[in-house]
Amino acid sequence: MPRKPAEQTVQPDAILKAAATVFYRRGYHGATMADIAAEVNLTAGSLYHHFPSKEDLLCAVLDRGLAQITRDVRAVVDGGAPSADKLRAIAHIHVLSEIEHSNIAAAVIFEGRALLDVPGVRDQYVRQRDTLEALYRRVVEDGIAAGDFRPLDVGIFVKALFGALNWVSLWYREGGRLTGAQIAAEIAATFLAALQPPPAEGGDFPPC
Amino acid sequence: MPRKPAEQTVQPDAILKAAATVFYRRGYHGATMADIAAEVNLTAGSLYHHFPSKEDLLCAVLDRGLAQITRDVRAVVDGGAPSADKLRAIAHIHVLSEIEHSNIAAAVIFEGRALLDVPGVRDQYVRQRDTLEALYRRVVEDGIAAGDFRPLDVGIFVKALFGALNWVSLWYREGGRLTGAQIAAEIAATFLAALQPPPAEGGDFPPC
DNA sequence: TGGTTAATCAAATGTACATTTGATTATACG
DNA sequence: CGTATAATCAAATGTACATTTGATTAACCA
């Protein structure tokens, strides 16, 4: 049974990256199959040998993007570092995912809305996104429980952090004033400052 | 010269509001003229008596949305309140604009990208957006200069604040746990906490 | 009352896709 | 070598719009 074909074959991986880039650049409805195909030197029709439809392509991009960032973030959250370090690491992963990994994460962030019409798919997407958000929330809650962070409305705090991090993909330009790592560090510092507990009263050492 | 026609006439204002809502809901490319028309009980063709094209409609929405929020924010920034109060007021305006004023602001925020192809229009949009961002920046810079806020990277801080505020339109649901005003207050509190200067050393009163 | 015009509609028109179809090429394996 | 198959392409096909067109309606004003 003859099988493997050409060397000039395009990897499905490359198609996903191309699709992510184009979805991010033009939005789901604005992106054409020809745009995506051109990105990997194919014609529009050829894409259908790899994915059954444009919608499936978006689903695959979202699925893979969310899985990737969730995996990386989970590794940090499950580790034993102090909460502040975890938050810094998460910001780093999040920002770098947006600006480096072929914009897959960026497509995830902004094109999820295009799925609002397809209930089955949408639920899957929402579930994955909530999973990711829950990881962020856990870091903050653990930090509060440990006394490293001041108590606050964790729900809003995490949404704000998400927003700040996601927004990076809208304004980041390669070769700008700061690198992705520096941006992540600065954002993490901002949110960590907001989490700083008030100076301890009645601690081990009397204040005066 | 006979003029004014029917009572059943649709105001251009109503069309802009409808367009903003639909653009926000479906994205620029995903929105159809029929969708927008239906929102004000018209047929697609009738919209062309009020706006020359779909693109003009988007421009008008963006222009008006940005002008509105900029006007409101400018009034606060030009006022004499303490910087912290200004920041709280701005957050309030920003969030309420997103979730109340017919989603015009929300459309502004997320559909600006659809204009990336139309250079003339795009520049106008970018200029207006930068104007708004400059107002936010001024509040933070003034606060730092006055010693109310700790010094930090104002560029990143403002982008983070923008992101956190803009993100609200993606997750806010009417009848949720918090009102828009409460959300704005919580976000403002978070960012103000991040701006808090370290306890003064060598102040008027000696520390012990 | 009637002419002028704004506002609307229903029905074209044209185009830009997503998707299909029917070759064509090139590989791997026997 | 030869044949089955993966991967591709160029050229249909069909549809979903944006926009146009040609009435129709109803107000205003003289």
C-alpha cells in the first residue's frame, strides 16, 4: 500500500500557523481561504485536503492555541514557586505566546467571538477558556490564602489581568521600545504592586 | 421648496447605534447591511439614503464613539480633581461607555482593525485613538509629578489600563454579579493600588 | 389641490468568496 | 517499471452579500 508522497508537502502545522496569522490580521470573516493558502504557497482548493472547512480551520487554531498556553501555564501553577513568581511566569508565557507563537494565541483571544453562532463548538471553546482563567485565579487565591497578597475581588482582578495581557497583541510591534519579556515583566510588576498587602501590623518586630 | 417628510423616519443616530451594536456583535466583515437595517426596521437598500456605504457607516461609528468618550474623558482630565479621583472617573466613563452607549465604544475598540486596509481612514482613527490614550497618560504623569503616584513606565501602565478596561466589553453581561460602575471602581482601585507610592521616608513626622 | 422631494421598498446586478470537481503530478513501494 | 495514492492545481459552481435601480408612499408647501 503505497503511502508517503512528496517532499514539497505542506505540513498541517504550517497551515494552522498560517491560518492563525491571517485570522489575527483580518479577522475570521475577513480572512479568505486564498489568503491562508497563499501564506503557505498553496491554492485555496488545496486546503481542503487538510481541513474540511474554514470553520474547522478556526476550531483547530483555537483548540491548539488554547491547549498550548494552558499546558504551559498549568506547569507553572502546579509548581512550587511563590505566588508572585508564578504570576510573573504566567505573564511571561502569556505575552510571548501572543507575540511569538504565530499569533495562534492572539487569534484565540480575538476570534473566539466568530464561533458564537456554532453552539457545540462554542461551548468547547468557552470551556477551555474558563479552564485557563481558573488557573490564573488559583494563583491569586493561593497567594491571598498564604498572606502574600492582599484580599480583593479575585474575579475582577483576573479579568483585568487578562485584559491587560491580551491587549498586548493589539499594540505590540516587533522592534519596539521593549521586548515581549520586558513588557510581561512590567505588567506583572504592575499587578503585583496592586496585590501587595499593607505593611504588617503587630508583626514579629514591634513597629518602633 | 418642500422638505421634511414622514414621521416614521429613522434618525441617522438610530442607524449609527444599530450599526455599532451589530459591528460589535458580529465584527465588521461578519455584519451585513441587512442585519443593521433590520435593527431599525428598514431594508438593506434604504440604508444607502443615509450613508453611502458600509465602510462609511463604520467610519461614522468609530468617529462618533471616539469623539464621545474623548470629550467626556477630557472634561475630567482638564478638571481640578486629584489624580486618583481623575483616574477613577475615567475608568467609570470608559466602562459605562462600553456597556451602555449602544456599544459604540465597544465597536470602536474592536473593529478599528477592520480599517487597516483603508489608509486615509485608518490614520484618522489612529490619531483619535492616540489622542484619547494621551489623556490617560497625562493623568498618570501628573500624578507622578505631584508625588501622588510612584514613578513607573507610564507607556506600559496606560496600555495595561486600557486593556483591562476594554476587556470588560468582552465579558460583561447585563444582570451579572456587579454593575458597570462597580466594575469600573474595582479596576480603578486595582490600578491605583499599583500606583501607590512607597510609604514616605523622612517625612514631616519622624518615623518613630 | 398638486407638485416636489425625502424616505422607503422590492427586485435587480455584480462580485467575492467558500467549496466542489476533474485533471495532473510525483512519490513510494512492490 | 508500474500502479495506487497523496498533494496539488485550474477551473467550475453556488451562494451570500453590498450596492444599484426603478417604483411607491407620504409629507410639506405654494
